Amino acid sequence: MSYELVWFKRDLRWEDHAALAQASRLGPIRCIYIIEPTLWSQADTALQHFEFIHESLKDLDTELRSRGGSLEVFTGEVEQILEQIWLKAPFQRLHSHEETGNGFTYKRDQRVAQWCKSRQLLWHEYPQFGVVRRLKNRNTWQAAWERHMASAIEPPSQLTFWKTDTQSRWSINAPAHLTHDPPLRQRGGRHQGLAVLNHFLDERSARYRGGISSPLSAPDACSRISPYLTYGCLSMREVVQRTRSTISNLDPTAGRQKAGLRAFMSRLYWHCHFIQKLESEPEIEWRNMHRGYDGLRESEFNNAYFETLKDARTGWPMVDACVTMLRETGWLNFRMRAMLVSVAAYPLWLHWRPVGEWLATQFLDYEPGIHWSQLQMQSGTTGINTARVYNPIKQAMDHDPTGEFVKKWLIPMRKVPDTYLFEPWLMPSSLQKELDIEVGKDIPLPLVDLASSTKEAKARLYGLRRQPEVREAKKEILEKHGSRRVLPRRSSRSTKQNSQMGFDFQGES
């Protein structure tokens, strides 16, 4: 008896799984996951990604076993594994979700399509996010997003599994070359994701508005479901529907919680808006969205600055504390992510691509569609967004006024008096001696003069932006990627906040 083959990718769940549901209606199913050596050799992968997936696979396998089946895990390139499976036991059709991933997965899916064609097999791909494949007109995107999110979540019919030894257990080991698994990162699996989502919807969402900008309050105020969306432990549709249901069932007195959930809903929309950009133009992973900015920073990359940034030794306490937190937890809130990229792009004048590869390994919730669009937006190379230049000293004053965050992550800063928290390099040498701390050794000096370097960077960017041919090319980019969403009228303060959103669709949601 033949069967339907369900290929799990970044959709590690058993509920609201269109591929599983549709395949189960057609006949017995066989569920597989493939560890691809070439995928894990890409520059944007890290040990934390592998281990989170490993934890999620074990959770998925346990659930499938409770239903009489199992998850089979293979190691190898996808076309080769599919060929091996086919030769041993041919299947009727291949089922999977669409994936908007990095350049490797894009080309890999093209090869899989060719393999299926060579075997005269149908490969059914199903939308996972509110992302439209082969979108011809951006004007139709919002309606498509709404239809997908409002559509009914159909549970799989009674699962009938193809003959397999459900008692056999698999174990996998991470490739030896992978590094960086933060000790304080979130753990994988659908059960973990549901617990985090429920806690946010029921309690923490009341702190969402007003709490997501500061690195002090954000770890609790933010939803923290982003890695579970990235790896598909939760579906976007179920999160949207659960959030809308929670809002409608709230008591009228729960105004703060309702406002927080509505703001969260907006971020879920923008999450898919940004992934759609990569889906429509995969090249933005490695080249400037606006080609008029080619050569802006590429030839002047200062590797010493880059290594110092990665080592959390820039000399700006807020920047170094954020890098340290990210290194230890795999997570950072949206404003601090934007600040890191801004510091890299302006005073340090670093091209976004190497910075983006490094940050991809640091973010547990690395989502290519959001990540690369945001790197470019924060670096000013989209050509359609206002330049977002964050002053790390002002960010510290606004979001860590007592130095609590900086002192938590940078031990030497615990000795620094409040007067010098934001600019410790201004401490007199006599005070440094009294405190037994040396600026330039225990606390690094700033890499560059912040004010003059930022001013020069902005002048270079705006000088290029004013060129007629660069201005003219904006129209085509806006037509292809610009948002068409009609937002409700806002106060001037909230409008300003909205215009400064960046990385919130990844780090916050």
C-alpha cells in the first residue's frame, strides 16, 4: 500500500498543519524531517538553532507517537534522501509547507521541484504565514493576509500511518563545527511555545504597551513567542485567532490588556509584511534593496571595529551590555536590536551583510524574511525608509536611567558612580584610581567619537540619497515592497513611535 509523504521543515507542530491535514485525507501518511549538512554549513546557522530544533523534533515525535505514528529523521541532502525513500517504498505525493528561508533553502526547494518532476510526482506546498507566493500586485496582499488569518483551522482527520516501527527511537547530534548555544536561551517545542503564548495572552500582555522598548522591562512585557513562530512550533494563524478571541472576551475594565493585545496584533501583521519582501525578492538577502546604494560601505569595512563590536568592547555601555545579553540569552528586544545595527551602520560604518550574518547566529529567533529587510532598513539601503539613527548614550538615558541593565551584564560598570554611567570615559583618573577601575582596560574607551562619526555617516548617506537617479529609483521599490495598510488616525506621539519601528516584528513578537 502506498502512502503520502509529509516533509516537516520550519513547521514543527501537529496542529494547524495544512500539509499533515491534507495528506491525512488522501491516505496513510509518513512523516519525515531531514537534517541537511549543507544547510548547517551556511554562515547564518548556530548551535542554538540546531538544539532548539532538536528539542522541537522530540516534542513533535512524542505527539505523533501518541497518535500511533512517529517522526522519521534522516541526515543528508533532501533530493538524495527523497530518492532513497522512493527507491525503497514509493510514495504517492509529497506534502510540505512553503518556506521563505535563506538563499540555500530557496535553491534547495528548486532542486526538490526538479526531482519531483523527474519522478512525475506532485509536490503540494501549503502557505504557512500570511505570505503569498508569486504575488503579482502588492495592493492585494493585505486582503490575502486577512483571508488566511480568518480561515478555519481544520484539525487533521483520523491519522493513519504507513507501516513503520513506531518503537524505534532516533537520536541526532549537532554538526561538530556549530558553535554558540546561549545558556539562558528559550527551549524548543510546541508545549513550551503554548505555555509562553498562554502566559502572555492571559497576564503579561497588560505590560506590552510601554514595556517593550526598555531592555529592563521587555523580557517580561514582550510576548517571547518569536522563536516558536520562526520554527513553526506555533502557527501565525492560531496566534492571530487566539489573540483576537482573547481581545473579544476581555472584561471592559481590562483596557490596558486590550490595548496591549491590539498593539501585538499590529506586530503580527508586520511580521508577515516583512517576510513577503524576501519572498518577492530573494536577492535582498545579499544585495542592497536599492541598487543605488551599492558601494556605500562595502569597500570600507573595518574588521577591527566589527570584532570589537562582537566582543562587546565598543566602549558604549549600552551597546556592550546588549551584545553580552544577546550572547547569553539568544534574545534582545526590538529597540536594542535596532540600536546595535544603527551603531554598526553609522558611527562604525559597517556594511550590513557581515553584521547580519553575525546577528543571525546570535538571534535564536532568526527569521530570514524579517532579518534581512530590517538590516537594510536600519542601515539606510532600502531607499524608501527614513534613516533610523540611534544614539547609544541617549538610549541608555531613556531606557536604563539608573544603569540597572548595564550593571547586570557588565560587571566593571557596577563600580561606576551614577554620574558617569552613560559616559564612563569622562571619569577623572583620580576617581578611577580610588574606585580601582581603569577606563581603557576594565572599561573600554569608545571606538570612535560618536558625534563626529555619526554626523559624517549621515552626511554621506543623505548626499547619496539626494542624487536625482537615486530618488527616482524609489518609486519602483515602493511599488514592489511598500506597505498599503491603512492605519487608524493616531496622535503625533504614537505616529512617531510607529515610524521608528524596527526589528519589533522579530524580537518582540
